[in-house]
Amino acid sequence: MRIEQQYTGSCLCGAVCYEINGPIGEIVECHCSRCRKANGTAYATNAPIAKADFKIVSGEQVLKKFQSSPTTQRCFCGECGSPIMSIKADNPDYYRLRIGTLDTPIQQVPVCHIFVSSKAEWDSIHDDLPQYAERP
């Protein structure tokens, strides 16, 4: 389900603020080890957004990028460390937004869990969403 409107978001300290003028794609919960490390949580809640619809309103100078794999760059606030998005080389027209940074309420809910084959051993999934060993 894609809902079209304007969204705003920011990092924990407020240094990085952004807006999205377009739809947010399907929300997924990623349990891969890289997302766990990057977010410090059991999984990352991500959704694709068109790069053309995304704009940094303030804090571009503190936004840092880290090449976490040959095909993935992770972008985060250099002041507070909040993960904002990732950039996948194989999907250059889209960012993977970290949904927890949105300030605008959304109606969408996650549609599935991915990379559950590498989920944290201490985490349990307690919903009926589809689960995929890797990326479907």
C-alpha cells in the first residue's frame, strides 16, 4: 500500500531534518546482522522512498555515510548517531528510510520480516506477518 503525501522526519538531536514529497513504499522489518548492528536493535524498520522525493531540509553538513558492504551505504547523523537511511548500489533511484525517524504519523504498517535466518537468537517474532529467510 502506497500513500502519497508530504512527510517530515528528523534525527534524535534535531540536527538532521528531512522531507519526503511522495509515497513511502512497503515497510519491512529487516533482521540481518548489519541492520541489527547499525540500529542497536533486533531489527530495522525500513521502507523505500524515491530519491527524487527526498530532501534534506537542514543538517546536511552533519549527515555522515558509512560503506557497510560493497553495495550499501548507511547514512546517519554525525551528532547523535541516529540512522536516517541507506543507499543500495543495486537500487540507485531509491533510499531505504528508517521509519523510526519520521515525525509525520503514518497509517502504513510493516508487511513482512526479512532475513529471519540471521535474526538475533534472543528475539522472538510475535505477529503473523510473512517471514523470509532472506530478501524475497
